[in-house]
Amino acid sequence: MTSNAERNDSLDGASLTGMYGRTYKTSATIKADFEKGLDFKFNKIVSRYDGKPCSIRDMKVGDTVKLRYNHNASFVVYTKTEE
């Protein structure tokens, strides 16, 4: 059984945006950079890691995140399927 703190700190269900001033216009470009392992901003208000950098390396298989692009008006859902 996982605790609330563990669930809140997990990337699963988080919304991620470009870090270090990177912005994205299309789902293809944000997905490509995420799969390359670039850092993204962790946006999950209930987590102590809110606002911190994270990447695909921090995900567990089965975790799902929303990658936000187009000035945060759009998102693509990404699920990690393998290590």
C-alpha cells in the first residue's frame, strides 16, 4: 500500500512543462525532447517536488504524465512502457 506522500511525489498523473525557458508549439517536439531525457518542470501542487526539474528517467513503467505545450493550452498524454 502506498502512502499519500508517495503518491503525491510520484510522476504518475503530473503535468510537465518545458524547463529553463524551453517552450513547445507541437506535441511531436515536446514528446521528442522528453524521450531524449531533457529536464521538464514538475507541476503537481500537492507534491514537495512541485516546480523542480524531472525527466523520463524519473518515471516508472506504467506512469502517465501530461506534457503541456502551446503556452500550456494543449497537452499530450505520455505513458512509459519500458525501461
